[in-house]
Amino acid sequence: MEPVNMESMGHPEIYPLVLTTKTQEIFNCRIDEDVTDEQPYKLINKVDIFEDLRNRAAVSDFHPVKKIVQEYPGNELLLVYDKDFKYGLNFYLIGTEEGKENYLNPPEVPEEQEEYKEHIPEDVYVYKPPVSKPWVSLGSEKEIEEESVMESTKQITYMISQKRSEFGAPVKFSDQNASSVKDAYIECTAYPDKNFTLKQLEKDVSMQVIPQIKDTSTQTEWTYPKNATTQYYPREFSEEEKETLKQSKPLVDFLNNASISVEIALQQNEIMNTFIDDWKYLAEEEGTFGDKTDTHLKEYQSFTDLHSPTEKMITCVSWHPTIYGLIAVSVAVRLSFEDRVYFSGKLLLQPSLILFWSFSDPIHPQLMLESPDDIFCFKFCPSDPNIIAGGCINGQIVLWDITAHADRIENIKAGDSRSKKATLKPMFLLEPESNTEAMYIRHCAVSSIESGHKKVITDIHWLSDTFEINRMGSVFENRSGICCQLVTCSADCTICFWDIRPQKPLTPQTTEKKKEESIEIPFDVPSTFLHLDLSWKPLSKIRLSKGETSLDYCPTRISLNEDHLLYKTEDKTLTQSKIVKTGEMNPYHNLESGMANLLKPIDDFCTKFFVGTEDGEVIYTDWKMKKDSETGRLMPKKPVSIHTIHDGTVHTVQRSPFYNDIILTVGGWNMAIWKEGVMTGPLLQSCCAPKMYTSGHWSLTRPGVFYIGREDGYIDIWDLLEKTHEPAQSQNICITMITYIKPWIFSAKQQFIAIADYYGTLRILEIPWTLSRPSTNEMTSVNHYFEREVKHLEYVEQRKNIREQEKKEMELEMEKKKIF
């Protein structure tokens, strides 16, 4: 942050400061005690200021002028008390030796000049240049504000949308008589709107004294018919019957016997609460964490980039797979497409970053990954968390290798010589002083902008290390044993598969190639993926065509069949990171050429996957390509099923971490749960929500729980064991749109969930015990619920077929009757 000086007022050596009471006591410059009107200055040793900056860091009042103090040539700086706030604050610092001498020893007026002033006659006019003075308010601005016309009503904003399939369609208008066609016009009658109130400032009222007259009437309003009965005549005993009952021995015996029990019951009601829910406080086991009655998310930590000069939003969030308490977020400028085009020149001067936040320091990021443009999605490599892939708004894929900076963000201590295991120290147990300055890391490879996507990349996934694919989409065994391939989808209606290995086998290098490799590489850029930089092309590209039309589906999210394996690779990733730490060769630093000829194919592999589109469709299709019989080109297969369930963009397509064939989709104003293999429709579809859904995620420990974020800052928590028609509970998190949700398991007794919003704030909330601890046989109960829904869909489909058959038979009978 640059210090503010008074150069505009002709004093570039003066730097205003605000000194709190604590700082005045530390430097002995207390107002009206150490500094007064007679002596308003204080000389402060530069060493004392450095000591205060080390002790209090950014909290120190001298932090804005830290650079001025370091560059000051002398040992003592002059601090002046600004009683009249001439320069805006209560103190100001003189940053030059010349300015300090001029203040302490003001220059004297020469005697010749004084004599010249005495000889000037009084009647001679002497020009005095005007001197700028601060503006003093005399109340004129209030009169102007009162006379000005202000808008009293809130402006109404309308959002008009259109399906992507209808873009560019021809439009034909024609005239018609509105009165001749039924329901062709709508009468707009006036009605009082409670959302708006008009305040009448002036009103002409006349008064006249008249006799007081009062008209009163009453009428019973019969709003709706209602059946009701009444008994107006009580049934009473006669006097003789009452005397007989009083002398009855059975009644006396009953009252004597029942009075004792009634007294005991009344005493018990006064001693204890009989309406308390004992099952609610009944513990399943002892030693559990947290209060079991608490069901709300509690804020644990929050992160905001205070150093960014522009307003940014968070587009993607990912916890580090192996380091506890470390989370990465990608940020993008909060602008519309038109504003982004208008400010494109300024945006090029600002870095696009992925920030690494740690629980130990909520103010300063640990690392900052630079990219050519704003990142909208990124993923850690499951095989090596030091490899990160991200998708840009311009359609490029970026790769980072942070292996050289691993010591900065992790702290692995080996045990004693007898133990082979290593213990991982949580990040938030580190000293905050060790990570105060953020480090910028450049990308090591970026894809070719001509051969890749043409628009923003909306989703990215690493393929599992158990298989790899070729250009045709056929599946083979992965001989490398590490994740080497990626899949991305973009708003340009394409899905691309990428391979990070060299596409051609190694051959003897020619002289020209040696000259090219002799070019020096910047020292801060690793050479891990140098063979991909600016020449990386997709292995295969798929377009989801809309049948016989020339239009394509626009994918926003994808979910592969092997995604569930990535939930359980934490131990494997930790083992591989330890291997790299011990000094063994990192497999990503010596990649072989991709897709050799001798590879074992996998025949029974499912190559189908789910896709969510911009218009709300959920598509189940195949990535395998087929050759066109006429042209011989590779063509994508026809989608297996297409369902238009959501009435807006699909923001989440995610498989359950407990059931490989259960998929959650969130988009528009509703959510849906699907089962792979059931093509008739979703197992569960919610009704229209009060606000649009923007993100969602499954719970990592409870099979029937998932979280959904809304555009108004609320998060809906669904529990299928409690309710299936509405959320179990809703909680307000922020005042703006929730852009991303990512839960994380810290231990068996503590879980966190990261929630990012549109204003660029990342909130870490603690998940309560009731939402993190699964109940007994919960997985079996949820599985039975899904099976019942599958049977219900099958029954509905059977009834539908029967009704269609009955309808056809009735139509045939009607035709026969007409003939005869």
C-alpha cells in the first residue's frame, strides 16, 4: 500500500498519520501531555519504529509509512501534532531531512527585504496571489438537496431469458383483432400494491363545523359455509337425584380411592416436566463430540482477499488432499460480458489468481498461482497434489507444478528411526510468522488457444489412474499408474479429453530441436510440462448435437463413472507425496509418450457419463466415437437419454460418495436425484424453491444428506431420512449468492464445510454432530428408499403403457361403430 503525502497541497514531505492512544503511550507523544500547542512536535528514533513494526506488524500505526521510514537517511524522524487537522489526521510525519530542518529552524527574513517593506507607501497596491483554503459549509448544500428531485420509489428490474435453442430463430409478426379472439387480451385493473407507498407532501384541506352524526350498521359476514352443531340446553339432575347421589356409597368410595392418585399426579407435574422429549436427549454412545441437539452450521473461519484492487467473486473451491487446514480458491472479476469487453485493457494488467488460504493466517494467502485469465474451475491431481489443472474463461487449460514450494505449505516430520510411519502436522498449528508474505507462482504450461475450447471452461476432471482412453474413446489399462488424462467441458458446446504426456514416442533429437531446447527457461518456472506449453491439443473432442438440427447442447457440468474413486485416494496421494519427499523420482518429471501400441483393452468398462447443460437438460451419453458410414469421420454417439428437469442452468452434477450409481443434479429452481440405468426419469425431483439454486454437494459421511446453496445467501440442508418433499432446514449464511460448496472431514469428531459467495468471501463453517454422524443402518435405509422409488417409476411406466393401449383399443372401437 503506497503512503499518502500532501503533494497536492505543496508539501510532498508530509505524510499524515492516525496514532491511537496505545501508540501515543509507546512513543511518549500523548496529546496535551507530551505534545502541546507550545511544543507540538516529537523526535522519534527510527529503531523504535522498526521494533514496533516487528511486534505489531500490520496492526502498527506506522505500517502505512513503513517504506518511508526504511528509506529515511537520518536516525530520528520528526512527528508533529496536527491539532487543527490541517492535513486531515491528528499527526503527520516529515519524511525528509530538509523538511525537518525547515520546521525546527524556519528561515529568517533578510533585513533588506524588511527595509524594502517599510519604504513601500500604503496607498500603492501590492498584488497578493490567492491562497487555496479548505471549503467551509454554511448550509447551502442542504438547501440544494431539499430543492432537488429525488427518486422515492425503487426501480424495478426485469430479467427476460430465452432458451439457447431459440437463438437466431426467424420471427414473424402479424396483426389480429384482439376483441374477436377469445382470451387474446387481458384487462389490467388497478389494485393497491403493498410493496410501494406514496408519501403526499402537500395537501389542500378545507374544514367546516357540522353537527355530529353517526351511522351504525352491522351485518354478519358469511365467508364460507361451515357445518356446526350446538347444544344450548344442558342436561341436569333434579334435586331429588342430586340428594340420592350424594348419599350413594359407591360414589363416596370412588372419590376416596381416586383422590390419593390425583394428588400424587398433581405433585409430579409440579416437580418434573412430563412433556419433555426423552428420545431427543438419549445418547447412542458415550464420548461423542458436540451437542447432539444443535443442528445449525457454526462459522469457524472466514477468508477475504483484502489486497485485490477490484471486486472479485469466488468461482471454485478445493481442499488440499493431504494438508489439513489448507484450502485453495479461484477468483474472477465480478463483471458482465459487456463490462468485461469494455474494461478488457485494464483487466490485462491485473493478475488472475488461485489463492491458497491457511487456518493459521486468515489475512495473507500462502501461495498465489498466476494464470493467463480468470480461472472458473480447477482440480488437484489425485496422484500428486502438487500438480494442479485449471480452466480459464478464454478456453485455455493451465497446469501448475508447486513441488518446489511444497516445503512452504506442508510440514512432515519423520518419526524415530524404528518407526517407518510419518506424522502430518496440521497447517493451523504452524506459527503465523512463518507464512506472512505471499508467493506468486507462474504456470508451467498452457494449452493452445487455437486448438482448444473457444469459450469459458465450466468443469474439469482428472481421469482415474486405473485406465486411459484413445482418440476413439476406447478404454485401456493405464500403464503409467498415475493420472495422466483430463476431461473438460465448455460453453462452446464441446467436451474435450486431454493427455499430459508427449503424443509421439521419443526419437533422436535433431540439431534444430536442440537449438530450441537451448532457450533459457525462467528460473521460477518448472520444466515439468514444458513439452505442452502453447502446443497442447485435445486428444478427442465431442459435440452433443440436438438430433437433426444444426444446434448443439451447451454442457456446464459432467460426471464420469469413475468419479467416486477420487473420494478415496487421500491415503494413496499421501503415500505418493511422501515418496517424492524422500527423494525418489517424481513420475510427472519423466513422462513417457502417450498411448503406446501394446495396451490391454478393458472390455467391460462403462463409458457413459452424465452431462448438465445451460438450458437445464440432464443428458446421459457415451464418450466413445463411431465412424460415419458415408464420410468416414469420427462422430459422437446419440445420447442415451435426455430429460429437461431443471428450468435454469445446471450448476452441479455429482455422484454420491456412497452409491456409485446415484447422481445429484442442481440447477434453476429445483434439484433432482438420478439412478444410473433408470432412463424413465429422476428418482426424486423437488418442487420450485423460493430462490434460484446455485450450487450443491453431497455429505461426505451421511448417505441421505446433501447441501444446496441459493442466490439469496441461504443454504438448504436436505435429509432424506427426515423429509423428501422439502429441506430439513434452511440457514442464512451471507447476504449474496452462494457460488460454491465444498465439505471436508478433519477427524471422526469434527467436519467443516467451505461456502463461497459472490462478493469474494470464503466462510468455513463447522458441521454439527447431527449432520456429520450417520445413524444406525442409515446407508441401508437410504438404499431401500432408492429401491422403492425405482419400483415406483417402473409401476408408473407400466400404467402409462396400459393406458396408451386402452386408448388405442377405444379408438378402434369408435372407428368400428362409425363404419357400421
